[in-house]
Amino acid sequence: MRDSTTGEPVIGRWEHADETRDGVGYGTWNGIMAGVRAGRARRGLGGSGEAAPVAAAPRTYLFSGVLRCGRLNDLGEVCRSRLHGNRATGRNAKYGDYYRCGDPNCRGVGRRVVAVDALLEGLVLDRLDPHVTDRAPEPAAWRGEGKLAELRRSRNGIETSVVAGEAAWDDVRELLVRLGRSIESLEQERQEHREAWKRKNLLRGWSRAAWESMTVGEKREVIARVLTSVLVLPVPDGVSDKASFDPSLLRPEWSRETFSGRSAP
């Protein structure tokens, strides 16, 4: 909004609630707006009001892609295509979600998710326990922390001047835009630094308790460090597909990666 007489923006000349008179001041308004912005972000709206790009949905099945089909093809070769998690629907919903070979020319090997996950999670944790005992290292310092703090102070100082009427909005608008872009870029760089450090040290200071608090994505990263693949053999001829789960038909292939200075046997 602009002043009808001068045409200047009215930013900085609004009559905010008075802290002494009303018990609510400008700081409270800032807090309210922080909540509003956070709500917009959760709804997928950017600062312009447009929908933000939709991120790819994370995988929800722990061993999707790790499992490999063990059925023999027409050439007598092991298929080894990846098995992916599928949601059970219709009359099969009562049996639960399942992993199934992703090769359209095969799709002959599948297992129920619950049974597979329970077995393989236990094997992965047993594999980690004797080999990952180091203490977690201190987080590595990010070199841009000082620069980010400096830019934030500059932006806050300029915004405060505008609100107090000490600076004209038109004079500082472009500067604030440039500062905002630089701050966003540095914040993204800091987040990438943190995620890279976390991935690098994912198995340092390992404990079973850590597993329970991990996201599916983090658990999949741990699994990828431990398991090269798991070969899923077909149910033998004459055995019903609804027979009890047979753990001997899953053949784990363990990684030779060194965990905290020691190699898994």
C-alpha cells in the first residue's frame, strides 16, 4: 500500500500495537508471521504464493532394490532383477504389502514385506554390532557460518531501518532481494554440508538404539553399507505360495566395506 498523497510505501508507518499500552508489540507480530510463513511452507507454497516444486516421494520399503530375483530365466541364467515394494490391494490386502520382481518378463518371485523386513533387519543389526563401536566424531565446522551470520545481521539492520522510517523502501528493496538470495544460497550450502557429514559418519558411534530413531531413508543408507544384495529364491515346486515364510530362500550377500577401521569377515 502507498500513501495517497506522496505515493511512498506505507511500510514503517503502520500503527503497530504498543507494548506498554496493549501488552503486544512488534516482536509478537514477527513471531506470528514466522508461524504463517512456516504454515505456507508446509502447504507447499513459496514466498510468491505459487506452489513449490513437489519433491520425489521417498521410498517407504526398507529393502526395495536390495532384493534380487533368484528365478532362472529361459536361458538358464539367474534373473537378478530388483524386487520393489508394492502395496497390497483388493482381496490380497489382508496378506500385507509385498516385494515383487520388477522385470516385466519375469515377475515370478515375490515375498511379503513384513516377514522379509523382520528377518533382514535382524541380520543387519547383528552384522553391525561387533564391527561398529567407535565414538561419533564432532561435527565438522562449516566455513560459511560467519558469512551467513554477517548477511543476516545486515538484512535485519536494513529491515529495522525501514520499519522505523529511517530508510525508504524503494531505496533498499533491491539490496534486500540480493541479500535474501545470498542467504538462501548459503543456507542451502550449509544444509548440504551437514547432510554430507551425516552420511559419511552414519555408522560411527553405532548402537541399536540409533536404528529405532532413524528415518526409512537413513536406514536404507545403513543397509546399503552392509548388504550388497539379497538373492530371493523362488518357492520350490510343489510348495504353496501361501506356505509359511522360509528364511532359507533369502541369500544375503554382505559388503566388504570397512566399518570404523575394521572389515567385516
